[in-house]
Amino acid sequence: MKTSTTLVLLIHLSLHTVDEGYAINPSCSCIRFTSGGEGAPRGTFSSPDYPRAYPRSLCLLYTFLAQPHQIVEIVFTDFDIHKEHLDCTRGDYLKVYSEVGIHGPGPPGVNEHSKWSRILCGNRNDAPPALYSHGSALVLELNSGEKESNSTGFIGTYKFIDRRNFETDGVLVSDSDCDYVFNSHSNRPSQGKFYSPRYPSSYPINSQCYYHFHARKNERVKLVFEESFLQKSDESCLNRADTIKVFDGKVASAPVIAMLCNEIIGYEILSTGPDLLVEFIAKSKTPGQGFKAKYQFQPDDSSIEDVVKSSEGTSVGPAVSAATSSCHQVFRSDKSRSGKLISPLYPSPYPPKTHCHYDFLARGRQRVRLLFEDFNLQRVTGNIIDCESMDSLDVFVEVDGRLEKMASFCGSDVPKGIMSNGPKLAVDFRGVYSSRYSRGFKISYHFVEDYGISSGKQLLEYPCAFVYNSSVKAKGVVTSPNHPGLYPRDTECNYFFHGTKGQRVHLHFTHFDVEGVHPCEAVSASDYVQLSYDGNSRGTRHCGQLKELKVTSKKNFMRITFRSNDRLDGTGFKANYIFLKDNEMVSVNMPAVGGTDSLKWSWMLALNVILLYLTLR
């Protein structure tokens, strides 16, 4: 058995034991970390000779053995394993065995037939934030090939944690593995937590779990998904095998409030009524960590108190204190679905040293939409770089569970419309100065479910989805959410176009402003518009500012997917669509979705399309 000075040092520092045998092959050395007795509840571990390059032709097993009621947590503080192949299966790698059989007093049984849960190589960005065992044992296998490398290996911390900290607070449904019921009672806590199966370890393959929340009359349900790690990507949730769906009612036929996939932090949901249903389905071959979430049964009138109560209808402007000119309001969708928000004393000038804060609280599928009708704030003379040094209106939306400034407006240019990315939006107005020429602002607010999209038929089975059938309307206009205003962050909308047999869908984007750079991937933090001609393929992505974009489906179906992240904003897109049969088109072929960039539109084709469009109007 091979032994290095680093291995001896690790044993000395951490007081761990070296086990002979029980390795994947006889050449592997073993280090064992245990909990209880003389074992430490936490500690550090590293690759041999760290921070120098680890030896070649190495096989080393790190075995972490917890108590029966515990699981193992591994966190890498530094990670550098030479990546010889993208899939990490050859060359240098670190295999993770999250599910290890334990038989008798000896070490866990790991051999050449043991199934590893994941394999790692590369740098710190390639390593997960943390690793967790399914049961009370976890094994890491470090292997290095013969090819020379300067990679330094890894250093990390381990901890044995109580698995009972991750027990769901609901009542498990009989004859089910992960279906729970949560009922509101006067003699029970009004809040609690719920988790995906085996959390914080990865959930089992082919999981299907339902979480039923039943509040009392005059109550509603609030959910916060504190962490959700299903897959690491920016793909559409419609293309994902692992998803979380939240229904605004008791059954799965109720309208869908949210559909979560990929990675989400601090996502908040408020029900319209007393019932809520969460559906978790996992069908992928590479399950993620899962989710942890908390719930709360809230009184229907919300726990946030109005400093100054808003009226049932149109707001006539907040009260203003003569001493500080301060004002605060809360607008709730259960009181009024729309109204006016105006600055103090509008249309007269607002007083100096004015500070107003406005909170908007929606529920269910609703989003908050602000449309600016008038805007005139006092300007400061001189060179103005931003709005920090002058009277301004700041808009905040929720990002990763906290309010983050989305935009600042100042001067006299009327801002573009704003839409929230969830049930909350906040506005902060600071009027330090005052002038007889500064009218302030007038804003119309709306709690909407249609995302400001006026065409197509909205589908209830997705949070934001619209269908366009040629049998209903042969041509029309389609837009991004909240167009021509700024589109909301963290939002996915899908548009389905269905033609009759022999028809194709023709799209002409006359406006296109979607933040991002080609190829519109997550690595560049890009929002995107994705065009696909069937229900499964990814299709082509477009982002940036385009003068125009013209595409044609291959058959009688096309899907547009619009997806934004939590970074920058744009005004989105506007496109004309028309369903046409091939014999209604000129003989020149049009570029199909997914075709090569070498296909060009001729001016004669464009003229014919315009004539056809005008003829059918």
C-alpha cells in the first residue's frame, strides 16, 4: 500500500485512522473520518502535498463515517483537479460515493462495483457548493493518471450534521414516500419548513412528491423557496425533466403560479385563497440537490400595516407631514386591482425634503405593473452623471430573497413602464429640492395576470404562456412581457403557434432589444429569445439589439421562449406573425428556424410577404 508524508501528516493533524483493505483496488490508500467516540464532529482534509501538486498514479480514498442519525457535509474551500476530459471519467478525477453500504463494525463497503453519485474535476467553479451523503457515510476517491500536471488538488472541511434538522413539518400521507399535508390550526404553529426527498443530499431519481397546504378561511399561504438547486443551466423549464410547480388551489388543474427549475434562491409565492399545491417531479438521470422551503399561514389582510391607508379606488395622493414632508403607502391587490399613485400635492410642486415609500403586494399569478403618465422632478444644475445627487424615484424588485434596486429615475423624461418579477415591488421617492416647475409624478398601477400581453389565449397550466391558433386568427402581433416598457426580471414566457396542415408560421420582429451577447448563454448572463419548431428541441437563440429578425417554421408549429435573468433590462420584442401555406408564398425559399446564417432574404421575397400581409388585413 502506497503511503506519502502528506498522508501521515493528515492522520497526525486530524487524528484519523488508516484502514487496510476495503478499497476499490489494492493500490488505494484509505483515510477514515468518524463521528462520535474519539472522532471529531468537524475538521479539514486535503489532497496529498497540498498546496503543491499532488502525486501521479495516485489512488486515495477518504471515508467519512457519521452516527446513524447524522449525515456528512463536505465543503471544498479550494479545488484544482486537472481536467483531461470534459466528462472527468479518465485522467485525474474525484469520485463521490454518496450512498455507501455499511456492514458490521468495519469501514463502509466500497469496491469496483460500487456506484458513484458524481465525478468531479476542473477548478473551484466546477465543484459544487457542498456535498452531502444520503445516509451516514460518504466516500471520496481521488485518482490521478500518469500524465504530468501542476494541479494543486483540494482542501476542504467536513462536518457531521443531524439529519433531523431537515425533516418536513407536515403530516406524511399514508402509503406515500413524499406526499405531505399541512393544515392550519389555532393550536399549531402557523409556519414551518418542507424539503425535497433526502435534502440536503440529492433527491432520488423518478421522484414525484405533492405538498398540500390548507389554510383556514380568511387566510392565505405564503411560500419562500430559500434554496432550489435542480439543474445548473438557463434552459426553459418546459425542457427540464426536474421541475417544481405551484398551483393556486387544491388540485393540479388549478392555475399555475410558478414553475421552477434550474437554480433559484429566495423565491416568494402568495396564494390567492386558502389552498396551495406544490408538485415536485424529478425524471432526470442526474438529480440535483433539491430544495428547502418555508411556509406560513397568513391572515388575509397581511401582517404589514399601512402607515397611511390607501383608499379602495383611485389614490388622491398621500398625506404629507408639515415637518418632514414624509409619506408612506401600501397597495394590495385584494383591495384594488388598479389605481393612481401621485406625488404629494400633485400637480402642484411637492414640498422640499419629501420622502415617500410605496409597497405593492400582489398575490397568486399577479404581477405589479407601473405605467408613468407624468414625470417632472427638480433637476440640479451642472454635469449630472446619475440620479444620486438629485431628486429621484427608485424602483426595487426582489432578487435572491431581498429587495434590490432595479432602476432610478430623475429629471423630466417620462420613464418606460415597469413590471415586478414576483408578488412584491417597492418605490422610493426622495425629493430633497423643490421648485415651482417640478410637478412630481403621476403613475397608474395595475395588478395583472396577463403580463401585459394583449394577444393570444393565455394558458393556465404555465405561469406565462400564450397560444396562437391559425383557426382563430391568421395573423397578428406578439410582444414580450410589459412591452413597450421594460420586461420583468427572472421571467419565462412561452408562445405556442399552431397552424393547420400545410401551413407555416412566419415571424417578422420589428423591434428587438433583449439584453445579452451571442451565443446568448448563461455564462454571459444573457437574456434570450429562443425559437424552436417542435416541442422538444432547443432551437436557436437570439439576444442583443437587432434591427429586424425574420424567421419561418419548418412545419405548422413554432414556439417562442422568452427568458430573462436577474441582471439587466431591455424593452423586449415586438413581432408580426402570419400563418401561410407554401402555395401562398413565392417560390423563393425562406430561412427556416435552425437554418444556417448563410441563407439571405432577397428584396423580392420581402416585397411579396408585405403584399400578402396587406392583402390579408
